[in-house]
Amino acid sequence: MVLKSEMPEIGQPRRGKVRDIYDLGEHILLVVTDRISAFDVIMPKGIPGKGRMLTAISLFWFRMMEDIVDNHLVAWEVKDFPPELHKYSEMLEGRSILVKKAEVVPVECIVRGYISGSGWKSYQDDGTVCGITLPEGLRESGRLPETLFTPSTKAAEGHDENISFEEVVKITGEDTAHRLKELSLAIYERATEKAESKGIIIADTKMEFGVRDGKIILIDELLTPDSSRFWPGNEYEPGRGQNSFDKQIVRDYLLTLDWDKTPPGPELPDEIVEKTARRYKEIVEILTS
């Protein structure tokens, strides 16, 4: 079964696809479970240790970006959490963070350095990625002529939808829109430099921001295998799809099934679960060692 975080005395959480979110009044407790979703459906079997691995890699990146932008971190060790949570340390340690409350900016800030996935499909259809016209002759998985900021809506349910920068301006205001773009590109640039020194390519990533006390801060997760496309540099070859350090193993398996991508999700075989867990563990160890 998929891990759930149950702490009755602090109320029922709001459950996302991966995170259980507890409102503690002044702060929020984010618990990163081992749940895994694909095609927007949560699978009945999780990936052992996934929550701890995602938490570790987010903390690594949050700390690295602190001089670029503040983040929502308050505490990440259970001993520093409110006393009523201490008895749950075995469940919470390593997979939970206490964070500041913020007004969520309703935009997913996506940055693309390479053309892959839905971007590649769009380019094949009409020569654009998220409405941005690109030169002819690009190859699948190739480096883009310039890094792109390609935001999307942040849908409460269903799929996010790509939007133009002008639409971000309408949603957030001009100053905030330009600041989101500036911060997103700066974070990606620093992350790619670090990752490349470890032999890893970050093809694309998405990040979320909030506003607290009038300032933009980073929230949610950052540069994890769930929010980014990591490729091994020593295997990189443009002109084809790339091997990646994420849940592509799960997606590929599901595509072999006669499943219509609606709940409930199929039971994942032990082999697929174990291979996915090893892949997550590998990228965390490479980047944070």
C-alpha cells in the first residue's frame, strides 16, 4: 500500500499526489510520502524511500539557491518541529519539512534548456514550444538555442496548460511576472552548472513560488526527479529520447498495458518498483554527494 501520514490530533491533511499537507496555524507541515503518480493517476503501490529521497534533494537545492531567493523552509529535523509531532519522528524524519505560509503564485515556472517530451512534440507539429517559434532543424533532446521560460497554469485538478508570458503578466502583474522569469532562469543556470560538474544534464525543470510579506519566495519542491528531467551526460546523444533519472520506468511500463489512464492505477510489479527506487537513489547520491 501507499504510505499515508496519519496524525489524528493535528487534523486531517490535504492530500496531493505525493505530499500530505498539514495546517499547523503559523506554519505548514509538508510530509513527502512514497506515493507515485503517472498520467495524473496515483499508483496503488508506492516507491520505498522515495519521500526521503525527494526531501533530501530539495533541501540540497534550496540551500544552494538561498542567495538568489529566499525559500519557505523553517525546519527539517523533527526535533525542531512542534512538540506534539515528536512522537511521530520515526514516520516524519527525513521526509517532512516545516515551512512558512505563503500566498501561492498560481503559475508553474518551467524552464527548458533542451527540447524533449511535450516540447519536442509541439516543435514537430508547428515549429514552436509553448507558443515560442524556434529555428528549423532542431533535433530531439538537442540543446535549445537559448534557455526558455515556458510557464503553465497551476491546475487544482487535471492537467496544467501552457500559457504565454503575456498571460503570466495578466495573472500576476508585470513586475511579478518579470521577477518570476528572472529567478527561474537564474536558478536553472546555477543548477545546470552544478549538475554538469557531476556529469548530469538537467534538460528541464519546474518550480513554484509564493509571496510572503510582499516578497517572492521559493516553495514546494525544487529540482527533484519528480519535477525535472535529469539525463546522464556520458550517455547523452541528441536525435533520440534519453535515459533519465525519474519515473520514466513507470510510465514506460504502463504504456505496455491495456489501461486507459484513468483511476484506479494498475498494481506495479516488484521489479518496476525496485528499478525505479534504484534510479531515484542514484540521482540523489550523484548530485548531493
